[in-house]
Amino acid sequence: MSVARIHEDPRVTKPYTEEQWQQIDALGHRIDAELEAGAVRLTMGGEPTFVSIDDMEGEEWTTAAVGRRSANWPAT
């Protein structure tokens, strides 16, 4: 087996100009507005965000989105 790089974009080796930063910032604001208009919520963090103290190895905490126990829990 071998691994080969197919394509690599040039790395940024110099700081962005003020004009480039303004364009990057403006793009970020446009994306934020589109996400907000679409009621999209983004989160960042490790998963799982919760692990049961009673069943740390349960499928809902290791491999499945919903396990046999959590499927029956009331929504909060």
C-alpha cells in the first residue's frame, strides 16, 4: 500500500493584507447571517457530551445515537 498526495494548495507564509482581512471578515459576517436566517445552530466540542454513570459502556454512549435505554427517556 502507498499513500500519495494528489494536490496541495500553497501555504500562507506571509500575513494577509488589510484588504484581505476585510474580505475574510465580510465573508464571515455573510455566512453568520445566512446561518442565523436558516436557524442553524453550530456547536463545537468533544463527543459524547454526556456519559451515563450507570452504563458507561452502553451503545448510546459508545456507538449508537440512540440506545435501548435512552430511546425510552422523556424528552427535556
